[in-house]
Amino acid sequence: MCKQTERNDIVSEYLQYAYVFVWGVLAVLTFIIGIKQGVYAFVMSAFFVFMTVWYALNSFGNIPMFDGTLGIIFKCVATAFLAVVIVMYFHSKKKSRSKDSSDDSEE
């Protein structure tokens, strides 16, 4: 039983390091995409940088970043990011609809 618990701890620790790597790769990729796509991808990249740092502090700094006050801060930042992304999405849809309707009226 002790070996199984020890193995689970090792796997859990490995997954935490993998999360840091995945968030970091996503941050870099969205930054590169942001050069072509504009501000929307840069906002996504900023969030992925936040996630990379948050998971790195949790994994490498041994700080319980998802417990207590820090967990509440994380949830608030994630919710605010989601709200910003939704507003940006609907704003771009509204902008594209108005552009399409102005193109139709010109024809």
C-alpha cells in the first residue's frame, strides 16, 4: 500500500511539471500567433503566462497556490479572463456583422 501511495505522489508531481510545460508552450504559441492575429491572441497569451507562473509556483515553489486566499484569487482572475474573452468575442462578431451588412448595402 505504501508503494502505491508513493507511486501516486510521483505521478502527481510529474503531472504538475507537465502542466507548467503545457501552459508555457501555449503562451509561446499564442504569442507567435498574436503577431498575425492581433490583440485577441495577445490577451490569450497573457492568460497562459499567468497560468504558467501560477502552476510553476505551485509545483516548484511548493506554495499551495490553489488553497485558501490564493485559490480565490486564481478563481477571480480566471473568471475575469473568461468575461474579457466573451466580451471580445461578441464585440468581434458585432463588428464582422456590421462590416458584412455594409458590404451587402454597397452591392
